[in-house]
Amino acid sequence: FALRQEDGVTHSAGKLPFALHSPQWGTWEGALRRITLQGGTSLADWRSADAELRLRGNLKQWQQQAIRIGGLQADGDLALHWSRSNELRAVLAMQLAIDRLSSSGGSPLTVGKSTWHVEAAASAKPDDEFLQSLSLQGEASSPQLELTLAGGTTRTLTLGPSRLQLLRFKPAGHGSGGGEVGAPGAAGAVAELRLSADAIRIGNWPSPDLRARLRLDGGAMHADGSLRLQGKEVLRFAGSHALARSCGKATLSARQTLPTLGKRLQPRPPALLPLDLQAGEADARFTLDWCTGPKPRFDVRGRLHVQDANLGWEKARVKGVQTTLRLDGLHPLRGRIRLAAQDGKLATGTRLSDLNVDLALAARTLSVNALQLKLLGGSVGSVAGAPPSLSWPPSEKTLPLQLAVRQIDLGQLLAVLEVQGLSGSGRLGGVLPLAWRDGGLEIDNGQLHSLGSGTLKYAPGLPAPDNPGLQALRNFHFQALGLRLWYAADGAYRTQAKLEGNNPDLYDGYPIRFRLNINGQLPGLFRAALFSGDFNRHILEQLQSGKLE
């Protein structure tokens, strides 16, 4: 390595290698590849200087307050320019590889192994206005990131190509207009950043793109931006965080037509594949309020409203849906859910109408203010005087929800089963206690009874068997009918039916009393009855087996 001077210009030949070792900053090595000085032979005579350096570093561990970096490797170039009459300028281009980046505190965050491309530039006046004139710009990008958020539950986010741009930065107390020169900390700093991240993946949910703008000004960080699916905005956000108080507030808003939203929600998690958003509009606005200081808190308030919606789930359909979710707070949980629908159809073809649901949300409870639905010529709804609240989320200790069955048409109910030759007439009422056990719905001793006389006929067109019970059912006229029902979450069911009446075509209409017991397995009964409609085959087999007393 040598320095040569010609005509007032000093320039280098060769490379000057160097190595730096520090317990705190790790091991760095590199080379001064070029230096150029213009001016005389003494420092006072220099008018400008340029230098180019090659850097390579290895930092095993570094920590500053809550931020920790492990296994950092860096490789890049640094260019420096100084002019006595103009400015001091530095340009950095570097590749980084980090094994682990973590942030502790109220919301622990860990970034797994990642690679980064960093470009940065800094400029300032080379005089006593150095700090006042200092300005920074830069950009950091990574092809993929994996973030792990710890807390009550651990969640993993995967980000596609991500980029953070620093459009401008001026240190605290210089250029903010709100503090004295030299004021310490970030309270007076001014900065503007842009953040983009593509294909943010959480489990099997659709992967939105993030676009955001961040501004640091006057001791507060302001942010606004959007989440996009298939290049179109689906959610907008805006908020600010006061650095001194460590508290902030933000708003989330969205307005979408449901068919458009359904097309953009791709790919969907398996649980939502049957959902068909046919018509309607959704409008949401929520306010987030938080503090990250010694006493952290987080709260959400807002409203989601869906109007004039037509929805499908497998073979089930519902029209004219109006629903509102109102959230009044998280700690403790407070809110309300209201849902109404004009009409619809279950998977079995059963028509329904005048759906009305009114639920109150509270900490670990769900209060049923109203639950009414017209179907099968009658109605199903909540029982007056029943337990006013249920455990939420559902648990093994949840009290049963008492559903009152009123004036159900027996003929329409039997038609749902689609069993050849099975029909009836009359009205039914009673109570069905619904409970949550082992991850599914159960009926624990449901009881239905006839509201007057009626008929029950099972004439499949086959020769009459020797079983007198099945012979009686070919044209049974009952004066009383009672049914008790048990259904377990695993699909095991048990029914006990008691009938009193006669068959005018059998024994000259002599009075008959008998019991019909049907037991077996019908996994997914509720799902089949409501959504898929495929459960009649097993019922037919049970009836034809002749399990009558």
C-alpha cells in the first residue's frame, strides 16, 4: 500500500488491510481499497477527500436493553466523501445474515434466521452545524422472514419479500421544531419510513400484503397503511404511539361487498371452504388502545355490521341477513351480537324464516337475550326462565341451553328424514337441552310430546312383516306421543318413543300401547341436518330392523 502525490492530488496504490476486535462489537476485518486527497501536503490544505473500504464482520452476541442479536455476519462496502466547502457524505451497501433477532418485554418477538440487503446514505455539513444538518436515508430488504410472537399463545408469522425504507431522519433536537438543540433521546427526532411486506402467512389463512407509512415527529410515532389481498385493499389502519408515555391508539376500518371479499379470501383455511358469500356488504370500524409501560394494557372497541347478506354453507342457505357485532372492551370482555334473517333453507330442504338472535358477550359468559327461529310449521327458541348465560368459550361445565320446541308439524319433521313410506300428522312441543361436550354438541334427555292427536305411518311398500309393532305403524292413529332423546358428541344416540292409539285396519282398531327404542351411531348429526343433509340412510336401517317393543 502506498500514497502518491501528483499535481496537488494524493491517491493510493494497493490495499491497506485492517482488523478490529471488541468484546462488545465482535470481530471486523477489511481493507482500505482507495483513498484520494485533493489539496496540499498538510491537513489544513486539503479541500476534499474520498475513500472506499471493504468490510466483513462477525458478531456472536449483542444486546441493548430489550433488543438482542445473535450470530450476525456482515459483508459489504463503505464509500466516504468529504469536502471542506460542501458536505460530508457516506454510502453503505452490505449483506447481513442473522441467526436470531429477539425483543423481550410485554410482547416478546423473535425473528428466525434471516438474510438482509442494506443500503444507507448519510450526509452533513462539515462544520459546527454538523448535527443540525445530519440527514440519513436507507433501505433494508429481506426475501423471507419468520416471526414468532410469544404471550398467552405462541403464534408464527411468515413474511414474503419485505422492505423497510428510511426516507429521511434527523436526530433529536435538530430540525424537529419542537425542542432545543442537543436535546437527548428520540423525543425531538424526525423520521419518515415506508414498510412493505408481501404474503404475510398465519396458518392456513389468506396471505395479505402490508403497505405502511411511519412518521416520527414531536415525540410520537404515527402510522397509516393498509392490508391488501390480490392487490386490492381490504383493511385500512391509522394510529400513533406517544414515546414518552409508551401509550398509543389506532383505528382499523374496512368496507367490502361480500362477493368481492369471498373472491379475495383465497386460499381459505379448511374450516371456511364451505362458506359462500353470495350477496351483501360488510362495514367495520374498531379502535385499539394500548400502553407498553410498566403496567401494559390493550383494549379494543368497535363495531362490525353486515347488511342484506345472502350466505351459503355447504347445502344450507340463508337470505336477508342483518348482523351486528359490537365490542365494548376486552378487559373485561363486553359486547353484543345481533343477527336477523328473513328466510333460508337447511341442507335437508327444510325452510326457515324470521331468525332472531340477540347475545350479550361478557367475560367467560354468553347471555342469550333472544333466540327464535320459525321452521317445520312451528318455531324453536330459547326457554323463558332458563339459565341466562352460558360459558364462553364452550367448556365441559357449560350449562345446557334449553331450546323450546313449539307447534312443530310432525309431517314436515318426518319428511326431513326422506324415508320411503314414513309420514305423519299432528303437532309437537317440548324442550331440547343442548350442551357442549368433547368438542361437539349433545342433547341430554330431550323431551317432545304431541299436542293433541295425530297419525304416524310407516308403509315402505314391502310385504308386512310378522312384527306386530311394524304392522301397527302402517296406519297408526295416536292420542298421545312422547319422545325422549339422548345424543352424545361422538355420535351415539338413544331414543325412547311411547305411543298410545290404534290402527283402524288392525284388530278392529283395538287400543295399542307400545314403545319404540332406536339406538345407534350418527356421527355429525347436527352438521348433517343443518349443512350436508346426508343422514337418512342410517335412520332407515334402524327402522327396518324392527327394534320395537
